[in-house]
Amino acid sequence: MSNEILQIFQQVEKLKNIDEQELIGAFERGITSAAKKVYGIKTQIRVDFKDGEIKFYWPKEVVEDVKNEYQEMTLDDAKEMKEDAKLGDIIEVLFYPKEFGRIAAQTTKQVITQKIREVEKEQIFKEYKEKEGEIITGTVHTVENKNIIVDLGVVEGILREKEQVAKEEYRAGERIRAYVLKANRGKEGAKLELSRTHPNFIKKIFGMEVTEVDQGIVEIKYVAREPGIKTKVVVASNDSHVDPVGACIGVKGSRIQTIIKELHGEKVDVVLYNEDIRKYLESAIAPIEIKNIYIDEKNKYTVIAVPDEQFSQVIGKNGINMRLVAKITKWKVSVLRDSEFNDEKIEEMKKSFEEQVEFDLFKLNTDIPVKNLKKLKKEGIKNLKDFAAAPEDKIAEVIEEDKSKAVELKIKAEKIISGEIKVDPVPREREAEREDAGS
């Protein structure tokens, strides 16, 4: 049997690229299990593999009177192997498991096969764990409960409904690219959680299509996205000779068109980063011109005036364009028609902004998860005053708490409004975080 096992060992190690010590451990468990089946005793056999030869060592205790020849040996026999042996010592005895016969061979093969499967799965998991944060390409296998199962070859990925772009549709057999959020252990070694909505998906796609981004010459500083509708990508150059916007657009728009095609037609704006908020905003809403601007550096609040006929275009459908502008600049940006831009109107908007800051619903973020604060805003509860006036039942339903908790939070909101409880204003740099969280 030793020759047969040796052949299995050499073949498996060569084909499966499995660590020698892991295989030896599997052999030891297989031989030990076989010994228990054949002799009905518990022992721990050690396997030694050197110079292309396998040796098996059976531990025996040195005793005065041997009652079990498989587990015990006399002191005289022990001293033939080890001169300073004494009673109570454990001596490893070389043996050849020929008498194990077919049982030993089958048992050993089973244990080794199981170990091979375990090692292969672990190797697969480690391989795909390293792919977290990368783009991976696969084939749509099937759709289960609105989740897309993606065949990635050795493993499967799952693109859950919340990580899908609403307007994108896929059929079985279609090629699909996705961002690897996480690698979990699965039946085949790994199962990947995928996303096509994550901002890093955009960054990685740009890295794949724009050489300067991949090389670090052009840096992507921010990504703000309404998946399936519009994305704004803020770029800067680490080389004064390279135009970051032009590099991303490509000759005759070749690069950006490839990216848009991958995003199934989603509009992509490439914005040039600038420390000067006016210049930054000019790039963010280009090609529309900023006619006038009011800037409050301290509170990171600005009012811009645009041509009357382009006002709707700047705001965008359902306010998407300016929402994205606010995310990438981390400023509160209000827009006026140029004909409305005057001191009185600016003061009115400043007052409205200050009230928003003072009664910001996000001041309850230590009590209510951000995703539920967003739900409240969708339900028309946009600030602390709205929250204090809303029915307890409605609040409880939206924030997924009981009525007593809603009452408690309403009391807190009233105390913040009255000034009895002081809560610091929400920093503007957390606005994007607030809006993106839970989406």
C-alpha cells in the first residue's frame, strides 16, 4: 500500500499545487482512521516523507507488562531503539501498513480527497478575496428573486437588486461587468457580492479605459452618482502637461463614449477640480455660464445666478444635476435666474439656508439611522419642525420603531428647536456622506 499511497501523494501534489505539509497531515488522518477501523484502537500515526519514500511511525508506551501490542512495548524493546528509554516514555515505532489492506487504502484516499477539496476551496477563496475592490467580468446565469446570479467560471457572483441599476436589464448568457464588494465563503470556495451602482465601479471603469488614470497621472477625486441617470466625476492632474478632462474624454470623445456604453447610456460629466469654488462650480455646471455668484466661505454656502433660459437645465430633472453638484463640492448651492439675482433675494435665501442648518433633521442622526432620515424626507418630513409636528404613528412606521420611541424623539426635536438641547450644526463635508448613506 505504501507505493500506492506514494503515487497518490506525488500525483496530487503535482496537479493540485497543494502544500506538502497539508497533504502529509491528510495522510496521517487517513492512516490513523484506518488503524482505528482495523484494530479498534485510538492512536496517532505520524507520516514522514523524505527522498521520495513514505514512512509511518506508530506511537507506543513503554510499560513493564504489555497488554496491548499495538499501544505498548517492553522496556527491553524500547532500549533497542532508544538507549535511554524508560518506563512511561512514548516511542515511535516504524511500521508498514500492508496488513491494513483495502480498508486502509480506501480510508486514506477518502481523507486525502476530502482534504484536497478543502484546500482547493481555500485557495479559490483566497484568490477571489484579493479581487475585492476590483472589476470582474462574467456571464449572467440566471435571475432569482430579482437578484442576478453571475457565472464567473470557478465561482458564482450575486448582483443583488439594490446593487443593480434600475433601467439595466440582463438575459441569461449576456456578458456583465461588476464591482466586487465582498468575497464570502461558499460551496465552491467563494461567492462574490457584486455591484454596478457603487461609486468605485465608476472609478475602476475609468481606470480601465483611461491610461492616465490607471497610471496615476490623472486622479479621480470624487464621484457623485444617480445610477442609471447621471454621474459627475471630478478629476485633477498630477502632471501640469496633462489635461485631466481631455484625457478622460479622449480623442473625439472616444474614451468617454466607451464608458457611457458600459453604463448603458448613463450621462457622465467630467469635472475639473479647483480650490476656487467659483471655478469649481463653473466646471461642475459647464457649459452653462455663471453670471453672478454669492459666496459664504465660513458656512460653505453659495448662490449662483445662471441665464434665465438655462435655469431648468442647471437644476436638472428632479433636481438631480444640482444634487450631484452639492455632493462633489460639499457646499450647499442655491440657484437663481440671473434676472432674480439681487441683495434682497440673496438675504431671503441665506435666511432659508440658516434655518435649514438650525433645524436640520440630520441632528437626530445619533438616534435615527441615516437611511431612515432619508425616508422621512421622502415622506415630506424635511426638518425638525416638520418632525415635531408629524403624527407619532407615521414617524414610528417610517423609522421602524415603536410609538413610544417616536414620542421620545419628538420631544427631543422640540427641545432642539427651543434651544433647550444644543446640537452642533451638520458639517458640510458630511453632506455627501449623509446623502449617499443607505442609498
